[in-house]
Amino acid sequence: MSSPLAPNQTPGLVCAHHHLYSALARGMPAPPRTPTGFAEILELVWWRLDVALDDYTIEWSAKLGALEALERGCTAIVDHHESPTAIDGSLSIIADACAEVGVRVNCAYGITDRHGPAGAAAGLAENDRFLREGGSGMVGLHAAFTCTDDTIAAAAELARTHDVGVHVHVAEGEADTWERLRGHTASNWWLVHGVHLPDDHGLEGTIVHNPRSNMNNAVGYARPTRFTNPIGLGTDGIGADMLDEFRVAFVRAREHDVETDPDTVWSWLETGWELFPAARADIVSWGYSPMDPWRLAYSPGVSPTSIEVDGSVVFANGAPTRVDADEIRTKAAEAATALFKKLEG
Ligand SMILES: [Zn+2]
């Protein structure tokens, strides 16, 4: 048993939905025209970026993303990855990058039929390879609306084989055909967003709420308190500052219902430990006390001072101990420059 936490300590925070590959996206060349809605944001921004990723940019985006997570007291990331022209081995690159920084990660490759049946098969194979080799992960699906029924069934079957869940975007936009997941889901599935799910959707699994991303894409508010499913909290790739995401989730929930209390929203953060029980034993010491949801909901800028993962100090005196933060930022900036050139070319 770990010793009780001091008032200025919490367990390691969990980002229940991340896209580490987006760490290099900031500053990317503008799309050919301004996207007018969620579908165009996918087509003109994210599906241009993911197809340009290679092993080099996957590695440095993951290292930068893991570093930024650790710097904000997040010791565990549930990642959802897509790199259509560099699928094979991509999940191991991400897992190794996170391990180097000292952050836990659960990896999934987002299978999709957007690049034809061969692309879907390669995505399925990458999830299978990673899990067979003992990697920590789930089977990833992009979303029902970009997958055939056969692909959805194959992902569900592969997940059952490995005794893990499926990590899938669900009803983020109105156009998603999430109903096609019915009959496949199980309690270990990771259902991301759920904005347009009806209350009685009938899907099993944890619904992961990403309030900042949902507002940024103007897809609507998920109103998570209406669901009977467990609720988790993610960033959808906009960093991994979970105290900040907690505050955004809280204030968005208050806008919807002023009686919402911070303990309810904090419980969404705690759901991450169901997937990462080991992160509950990680110790984050913060420069603030006490770490109480009612205070944190109204206290921007609370930062960690030291972090222990698996009993070893991975962050001390405001810096990571295993890696050189300046070096990661420099190399990641070089990788971003290479990525942007590809996008312009
Ligand atoms: Zn996402």
C-alpha cells in the first residue's frame, strides 16, 4: 500500500484521450481555405497532417507530447494514433518515446477505411502486432462513419482476442453513424465524445468527454451527466494539462447547469485510474495546497514541483529527470519544420 498523500499531492493524472501526433501541428501551414464545420476541419487539417507523418515525426511528436504531459502532472496517456503512410511499427515508436520520458501510455491505432481495405487491414495488423508483443493498449477505430461494417466487426473481434477494449470516436459530429457499433461494444470500450448520442444509446463502455476540443470544433456539448456510463476526461490532442481540462469541463458544465459541483467533474478525472490503476500510486507534489476540487476549479496555473512514477523520481525542481526538456523541444521543432515542408510541398 502506498502511504497517504499529503494535502499538496495527488496521484498521477490521466489524460483519457489524446492524439500525441498532434503535438507538432501547432504552427502548421494554414489549410487551403477556412474550414466551415467539423467535417472540413477533419478533411482540411487533420487528414492532411496525419498522411504526412513518418517515423521521425511520430517519434518527436510523442516525445514532446509526453514531456508536456509530465510537466503538467499527467503520468498516464490514453493515445489514439493515425499515420496512414507510416502504420507499421508506429505504436511501438510512441510507446518507446513515452517510456523514455517516464510517462505511461496506452496505445491504439485508429483503423479506418478512408484509405481503402488495404489501409484498414494494415491498421488492424498494427494493433494486433503491438498487443501480441505485450504492448499496453486497446484496439483503435477512427469512427464508425469512416469504417465498413466488416472493419468494425474485425476490430471488435481483435479486441476480444486480446481481452482489451476498442478506443473509438463516437458521435463527435452529427454525421457519425455510431448506431453501427451496437452489438459490438463491451464495458472495456473507450467511447470518445458522445456529443450526439441520445441518453438511451445502448452502447457499453466509458464515455470520454473532451470539452475544450468540442468547443473548439463547435460540435456541441455532450452533457456528460445525463449518461449512466462511466465518464472520463481527455484533451483530444490539445496538450495533457488535466487540471486545466478539469477547469474547462467544470465551467462548461456550470454553464449548462449551475448546480454542477466540482467533485462531480473531478470524478471524471478519477475514471482514468480504472484503465491505469498503477497511475493511482504515482505521486505528484504540487506547488499548491490543499489539492481540493472546489479550490482547484477556481485556481488557474497550479503546477507540479516533483513527480514519482513507479517509485522513481521522473520530475524534480520543475524539470524532467530522465530527459533534457530543451533538447526535446529543439528536436521537436526541427521535426515540425520538416513536417510543415511536406504539407506545403
Ligand atoms: Zn480524438
